[in-house]
Amino acid sequence: MQVAAKGRDIDLSDLRARQFCAADFDRFDLIIGMDANNIADIEDLRPMGNDTPVHLLTAFAPETGADHVPDPYYTRNFDGALDLIEAAVEGLTAHLDA
């Protein structure tokens, strides 16, 4: 993924993955998941009474017809994942700016 992203002038080298935790509901105003399993796992950690919005990233790019971002680790389609993520992030940005 880093090689594919770098080909688009996106530097991912400083990013590190970590597990989502219940405290993230208080840390963030909006939480985004890549697929339905991510969303379900996130919702399982939601503290009682918390109303932080949780959305599927692809919901912000309905024109793609995708219902999730396929994991490029398994599909090996890094460029396809980046295409979908870029489209969804454009939609998310437009949504937040509206």
C-alpha cells in the first residue's frame, strides 16, 4: 500500500495502525469504518449513552457502487482500494464542508 500511495504522492510512512478502543468515542467527533465488520466491532465498544456518529466510508461515495473498501492485503488491489478511498474521502470532505 505504501508503494501504491507513494505513486500518488501520498506518504504513509509515518502512519501506524492501532486497535480502536471505547475511549475513541470521546476523542473523535466522527468515526469511519471500512467495512460492515469494522462498523459492528466499533459499535460493540460504544459506551452507553454515547452518540458519536459512526459511518461506513463508502457511504460518502455512493457513485462507486461499493459497499465496503476491500482489504488490499488480501485482494492485492492496492490501486483499486486507493481509488475507492480517494472517492469516498472527497465525498466525506464535501459532506463536512456542507
